[in-house]
Amino acid sequence: MTSIQFPKKDGVDVRYAVRGLIILLAVIAAGLVAYAFFQSFVGYLEIGEIGAQYTVIFWQNMRTRLLIGGIAFLLIFVLFYANHCLVLRIITNRDATMSQFQKPLLSFFLSFIYAFLCGWLLSGEIYDSFLTFVNPTPFEYGDLLFNVDVGYYVFSRPFLTELVSYISTTWLGIFAYTLIVNGITAARLSVLNRKFRHETAMLNHLGGALAGYILLNLFRYRFSLEDLLYGSFDGL
């Protein structure tokens, strides 16, 4: 299949634009890391003002957040990086100019920023429910409908629902990125090449990403059933 060659516009080389984008992403990544350290340092100072003996709580929470955030960062980084490389592989088969974007540093910083943001937000939101999840206390009273101890609804369920929700949202972000990049490429090809009709590889990739998002949301149906019976209602 013949690739479409896009000429330089106003003498601007795509390579310089890619280098500028890499530098910008590197600055954003460094800024995110610096801000995270700064926010943690401010939190430590606030705890220290209450009392030095309470700093042990800060470090316990920080270790928990680093554990959750670190695991989430690694998993999301690998997933986003693999998806990004697949996106570029598909579109460069049709758009030769996009080959300039196949730079390891560009892929690294894009994946780093997305994974860092997701891991940071996740660790900040669910670390408290994670602590109750790993330190449950059974009620010794079973739920006859779902065959679980009532303690599950107090100690385990809050963490599981939040975790599934964040996984689903993270996957949705990856799907949105895939849709935008493929959509822009398809729009350019349809304008510059009137023979463009369908792109099987693009559609298969988008379909697979969408199917993954739907499968992830299937795990939420169990929680929805539990909500019908154990959800809270105003005034009751």
C-alpha cells in the first residue's frame, strides 16, 4: 500500500516539531514530579505542626500511597506505551509523515505523564479504603443472598468499587486517546486521498479498545445488584 507523502509546510520540518514536543512533555513530566514532592512535603509540615508524634501516621499513609501509586503507575505505563506504539504502527502504514513521531522519548514521556497522573490520583483517593481492605474484621454474620460476610460491605466493598471505577476510567482515557489520534489521521487521509474509504486496522484497534472497556464495566454489575439491596436512600 502506497503511503501518502506530506510536503513541508512553510519550510518547517516535522522533526523539529517532534523535538519541541519531546522537550515540552519532559518539562511537564518534571513539573508533575516536582509538584507531587512539594505537596507531600507540605503535608509532612502540616502533620508536624500538629505534633511530631503524628508524623508516623504520615509515613504510614505515604508508604501506602507509594505502594498503590507505584503498582498503578507501572501497569498503566506498560498498557499506554503498548497502545501508543500500536497506534503509531497502524497510522504510519498510511501516513508516512507520522513516522517522525515514532521516537522512544516521545512515547516514554507521553506514557509517563498519563501513568503518573492516573497513579497519583488513584493513590490519593483510595489509600484509606485500601487500609481497611487489607485489615478486615469479620462480623461472623453472613449475607444469605450473596453468601458473604457482612464485613465485606464495610471493609472490602468500598475499595473494590473504587478500584474497578478507576480502572474503567483509565481504560476510557486510553480509548479516547486512540480514538482521537486515529480520527485525526483518518480525517487527513479522507481529505488528501479521495480513495480513502475504510481502514480495517484502525477500526479493529478501536473495536478492541471499546470491547475492553465494555468488559471492564461488566464487573460493576455485581456492585449495582448490591446497591439495589444495600444502597442508602435519603430519608430512610
